[in-house]
Amino acid sequence: MGDIVKFHLNLFKSSLNNAFSGKEPWQIVTLTTSSVLFAVWLYDFLNQDETITERFKKAAFKLAKRIPTIQQKIDEELKTIAADFEAEMSKQAAHLSYITNLPPSGLSTDNILKKINENLALGAYRWKEGCASGAVYCYDPDLMSLVAQIYKLTSYTNPLHPDLFPGLCKMEAEVVRIACNLFHGDDNSCGTMTTGGTESIIMACKAHRDYAKNNRGVKRPQIVVPVTVHSGFDKAAQYLGLRVKYIRVDPQTYQVDIKAMKRAINRNTIMLVGSAPNFPYGTMDDIAAISELGIKYGIPVHVDSCLGGFLTCFMEEAGYPTPPCDFRLPGVTSISADPHKYGFTPKGTSVVLYRDKKYLHHQYTVTTDWVGGVYGSPTVNGSRAGGNIAVCWATLLNFGTEGYIKATRDIVHTARYIEKGLRRLKPIFVFGQPATSVVAIGSNEFDIYRLSDALQKLGWCLNILQFPSGIHICVTLMHTKPGVADKFLNDVKSSLTEIMKDPGVPVEGKMALYGTAQKLPDRSIVSEITKCYLDSMYFIPKNKQ
């Protein structure tokens, strides 16, 4: 065997020398350099996340948009869409006046309260009656009264100045320690509060990026995530210069494919991510298996529990055991969880937790040479709303362990009840096995967006899913009120009866936009449509200015 290998090596060497015989040194250098550069380009081209077919489609659309007539047509359609969005916003507030300049003198308290009530009355959805999916997780006048009192006392405090507000820092430390204990952290576990799940995710990505850079010399950081992971990770990648490797999910369980995740790991991987549960389908990834991958390859594992973390940590005591998805798993190095969801605190509070300070320290930003002094900040914000910290702290203490166990039991029971009822309706199916509070449905017999449209006309506001098309309801404490779950199931059933009279009818109106958007290979157009929608949120009619 050794002689054969040696023979072929000599043959290759001889052929190479013959190929370059008679060439000038500069020619040899040029050919070698060109070959190396081509090999590097070919490697990058073949090892991208998208298939060659998808990239050719994108390239074709990009070239097509350079044709003036096509670009003009696209611009006209975007203007029409933008005008439609603006018209809808104008219609909502047609009977109201807009304030676009400061009043000459301050308004009275009664006048301000009147105007804020007018603004809050906009919108047709009856979210206080439990007709919204997620969004508002609790509506309790007594709790609101407590929160208002706490925020009144702390509304102008700022933890950026711990010397002025040491008690506020104490409350934040207590919230973090309570969370660490709920997620089975040991004495070394630590973390910070943030303004929401997205900031917690960005902070975790920053911490693991900088940890990998300083300890492993990683210069092209990559995170490996399920396709069902929260879009906050894509936002983090855009902000922090990360490459995202998306991993498919099993088409039956809607859990991340562990084997595919394993194949995606390389020397640039700084973090593996699993959801407990994910937002689209409410299914939980196999966090234990991801933890084992993390240990095997020495890569940190982040668990995104922003949506259901304050359910999973109480589910066992509530009578609904769930697989471990926290610091009990040795590979898990960080967790994000939102008290402002199932912790029922006001919006603007989340926590990001770490197994050890060696990760947390890479979340911090420190400026040592600023003329204003040494400046250190634990999160994205410098100044932070002390009131948010205080109301989170107060809400946690108000509920206590028993209160959260009861709330968890009621929510999970209601979600299971709704899931069971939906599974009885043959024209639709439930995606995977819901782990906590989210139940997602689709259909192979009609356009599921027709059901969303029908339920919307009955007052329900559900979440839209794509790739594949679906809708979901995120069950909250609002849905546990008597009669709400039954009303939802009855409205679904009656809507399906109408739809199945002619299941082939295409969806119309706003919902048709979602179906069309999925079919566009050029996602930049979808991005432009989304920007038009975001613009409309800030739109004020000229005749109102």
C-alpha cells in the first residue's frame, strides 16, 4: 500500500512539474494565487446555508429588478401597499386630533387623562375579555393598583447610579437570584435584568461571542439555532455580526433535528440554542440532547425560555411534569426568561441568567479611557427605568410560589383543553405536541388563513405563522376565565363549517398578503413591505398636522 501511494505521489509531482515547465516565475505565482483564491471562493459558495437553486433565484430576481420597467412596477406596488397601510391607520383615528407641537402651556391633569383614554380606546379587539393570543398575559385591577403605587414611588429612579439608589440595585439582585433558583442554578449562577426577551437574547449572544473570541480566538462567530427559534436571534446577529446556521425541525414533532445540529457545528460555533418552548408551535426542543452536544464539543448552550420559562419552572408542582430544560442540565450555560409574560409583571422586564460569572463578565461593556470617567454597563442601556425593576420585584412577591403554581395549573389546563378540542376538528391539525401554552394549527384541506380571517371578524386576534402556513393561540391567564375557551372552540367550529362549504376558495384581503409573501423568492420585497407597515405606525395625516 505504501509503495502505491508513493508511486502516485511521484506521478502527481512529475505531472505538476511538467505543467509548469517553461513558465516564468511570475506566471507560476499568478496561477498558484488564482487557484487558491478560486478554491476559497468555491468552498464558501458550496458551504452556504441556502441551496444553489435558491441563490440562483435570488440572483435572477436581483438582476431583474435592475430593469427599469420592473423596478418601476415594484415601486408602484410598494407605494400602493404603503398607502393602504396609512389609510388603515388614518381610519382608526379619523375622529381624533393629533398633537404635533407642544401646547403653549401645560394641559391639566383631567385633560391629559381624557386624551390618554381616547388613545387607549382605539382598536376593535376585546383583549380584556381574552380574545387576544398572548400580548396581554394578565389583567387584574388589584395587581394594577399595586403596580401603580410601586411605579409612582420609583418612577424617577435609575440603577445606573447605585450610590443614589442602592435599594433599587438590591431589588434587581433579588429578582435575579429568585430567577436563578427557579431555574435550578447553584451559588455560582448569576445574571441581570433587561428590558425584554430580545435584549436578553442579544446579551447572551454578545456574552458568548466575546467569550469565544477571548478564549478560543474565534473571528467568524456562528450560532446554531432551530428554524423555530425566536427572531430575536436574527436581530442579535444583525447587531453583533454573527452568522446564523438554521437547523430544520422534525416535520412530526417540530423539535430541532439533533443530528443536523451536530453536523452544523464547526470551529466557529460559539453557541447552540434550544427553545423551551418555541414561539411558533409551542413545542420544546430536546434540551437534554443539545446539552450533551455542548458538553461533547465544548460549546455553550443557551436555552430560550422567554415565552414559557415562568410556566416550565412551576409545571411539575402544578401537576404537569416537563423534561428538564434549565441549569440541571450540565451543558446549559445561559437562559433567557421573561417575567413580563407568565410572571405577569408589566412590560419591560426580562432576565438573562448564566451558569457562571465568566460568561456574565463578557456581557458587560466597560469604557476605561472616556474623559467622563470609567464607564461600565451591564446591559444595552445605560440609564434604566428603576420603576420597571421595582414593579417586577413587587409582582413576584405578590404572587409567591403558590400563586404561580395555581396560575400555571389553570393556564396549562386551559391550553390542553383547547388542544383536545381542536384535535377533534378534522379539517385542521395541531402542529407537534404543545409543551406549555401555545397551540398551533394548520390545514391540508383549505387555506388556514381563511380561518384566521373568519376568527378575526368574530373578534379574535391570533398569531400568523409561515413556512408552512399556520396560526396559533397563546393561552394566557385571560383565557382561563369561565367560558372563554369554549367560546373560542365554538367560534372555530362554526367558522370551519362555513369554510368547508367551499374549501377551495382563496383567502382575500389582508390575509392574502401573508400567503403571497411566502411565495416570493426575493425576500427583500417582503422586507420592503414590512418597512411600509412599520412606517405606517408613525404616520400622521397631513391634514392633522
